[in-house]
Amino acid sequence: MQISLNGKPYESADGMTVAQLLKHLGIEGNRVAVELNLNILPKQEYATTALKEEDQVEVVHFVGGGTK
């Protein structure tokens, strides 16, 4: 099934959940935010939200750092 991932076409398995997508992409941990069809998806819904054809997914992975 075709979705948009961070603005680019992406082929995902039918019925894949957001949590499965993140795992497939190698993204784990608490420093991630997911926007699904222009709405921020609560973390507790990642495992139960199945992706659908033409969904628009934006994944932001936060990286720690600072200034000297």
C-alpha cells in the first residue's frame, strides 16, 4: 500500500500500524513524534492505529544536544 512518509512516497504493508512502521524504520524510544494526516498522534495510539492507503505520515525524531 502506498503512503506518504515525510513528504515522499513509501510502500508499506497492508494493515501496518504506526508502531510497526517505526520499528521497521529502526526508530524506537520516547524522542519521536508522529503526525498522521496533519494531526499529532498520541503515543498510546501508535500500536492500535493502522495505516491506510494514501495516509500522510510525518515522523520527527528528536536528538539531544546543546550549546557550549
